Amino acid sequence: MSDSDRLDPPVKLRLPDIAGMRARHQPIVMVTAYDAPSARLADQAGVDMILVGDSAGTTVLVGTSTVPVSMDEMLVFTRAVSRSPTRALVVADMPFGSYQPSEDLAVANAIRLVKEAGADAVKLEGAGRTITRISGIVEAGIPVMGHIGLTPQSATLLGGYRAQGRTADAAERLVREAVALERAGCFAIVLEAMPALVAERITGAVTVPTIGIGAGAACSGQVLVWHDLLGLSPGGVPRFVKQYADIGAAIAHALRAYAEDVRTGAFPEAQHTYGMPDAERQKLEERSAGPKPTAR
């Protein structure tokens, strides 16, 4: 193979690349992932950013919310994801309690996600007091993605998992929050569960990319949860989810077939077992046929 025939290895995306995609009106693709195989597949598919979401609390750890997810758990998930991608930018969620108490704690935990787990950036939910946490993390040299609208960590305060910004006052507040997040140094902002018109207004009010999840098509990009889009989530999914495959059914079918083969003796077959050299097998058989040792 000549040098001209060789494919150049994928180049890791940088923050200017993400900003440039918005400037060129090139839609940004983001998906969640919680382990190395999922991250590898997402990267191979050409996804631009992989979010290690604290949604792992409901999808992987099978809890009822994201609130109980710990820093230690996010470090494990992020470390697994960050080892696979060669192109996609890895963004790690900061779990509930890891940044709310103080700016110092926020910076320390953001550093852990980057230094110990290999994240390229971190994501924080909300505005308000979160603004100072974001500023501190950015000043420490760590890229931050914002997140407004439906913020699952504070869903109880918001009245449950429901769309936000559905009144004129609420919509204007979200626009102000997005502007404040950009001023604090966010390189991108997730807009979750809000009217498409509101997300369009926010996208027009800021210069950084907006990533929508249930926020319409005017955002700079979109994100979906891995388990939702692949049919791995038990029960229903939010209305904004489009399911692209039913991997859950395929896995269940494969496992039933495996169980049936084991129970009927159809598995393992000869090609799934290991043999011995004839001479060694003969020695073993001769020893087995010899006198048995006397018990003492």
C-alpha cells in the first residue's frame, strides 16, 4: 500500500471545531454512552460528542432519578467511555452534590473528571448559583457545557419531569439564563424539554452551540439517550425520543436461543471446545485406567 492509499487516523475534535460547526450551520450530533463498547460504536458512527450522562442512574443503575448518582460512579463511567473515542469529544456530567455546595468543590470535582477519568469537558445543570461554579471551573482551564430547561437533578423543584418555558415569562427567563451561561464561559448549552420557539429564541440570543433534547430543530445539534434511541429502555420513553432500533428485543431473542441450546445440549458443540494432542490424551487415559491410590 502506498502512502497515498493510507487513511489518516481520525483527528480528535476540539472546542473550535464544535464552534465552527455552529458557524457553518452544520448540525452537531451528541449521544450518551456509559461504557467503552458503546463509546467505540458511537465514535465509529461519526458522532461528534459523547455525553457520559448521570442518566446512568436510571438507565444503567435502574434508579428512579439521577440524584443518587455519585462522583465515584461518574468517574467509573467516564473512565470507561473516554478510552475508546479517537474523534468524538467526551463530556462528563457532574452529578448532583458535586458542584452545588461551593465553587471550590465544583472545581475539585471537575478536575477529577478530567484528570482521573479522561473527560474533555464537563456539564453542569442550571443557572443561578451554578453560574459562579461554571466560571470557577472555566478559570481552572476546564471546558464547561451548560444545561437549562428541564434539569433532571432539580426535577422535584420544577414540579416533575415536565416541559419548561411554556409561558412568556418562563421563556424569557430561559433566554436570560442562556445568555448568562455563555457569559460565564460555557462552550455549548443543552436545551431540554422546551417549546421549539423558545429554543429558537435562545439559539438566536447566544453565539455558542445549543444542543437540543426535546427542544425542536432550530438548535445547533441534538442529543438522545443511548438506551432510548436503541430500544433498551424498559417501559415508555419521552415523546421527543425517536427509536432507531429495537436492540432490546434482539438481545432477548439471542439470550432465549442460548438458554434453549444449553438446556437441550445443543451448545457447546465440538467446534466450541478444546482438544488434546493424541499422545497426551493417551497418557491421561492410561493413568486413568491404572490402579487407584489407596486411601489413608
